[in-house]
Amino acid sequence: MERLSHIISGSKGTAIGYVTPPTRLAGKENELFAQRDQKLQAARERRRLRQSEGYKTLHECPESISMKLT
């Protein structure tokens, strides 16, 4: 039973837009999607900054650039 509870309340499937049943029942799916959109936008901006500085990968990039907008 504990395993089932963990699966239901977990955050699996965010890339495919999965919303757990408790989140959906609480009516918070729109809030969850908005948070996901904000995180994706921040990641895009970090990637843009990194690429504009000429860094190809996150490992080459100074921490100041990699952690901006988080």
C-alpha cells in the first residue's frame, strides 16, 4: 500500500504532462502547468545566456551563468 501511495503522489511524467490524481482532484493542475512553464522558460533563458557566452555545455560554463534565473 505504501508503494502505491508513493506512485500516486509522485512527480513522474512531468515531460508528458502527467498530473497525479490527488493534484487533479485538488484542482491544482493549472497551477502545476504554470510552474512547469516557468521552469522551462528559465531553462531556455539559461541556455541562451550560456550559448551567447560561447559555452557549449553546462560543465564548461561558470556557475554564475549556469545558475542565473533560478
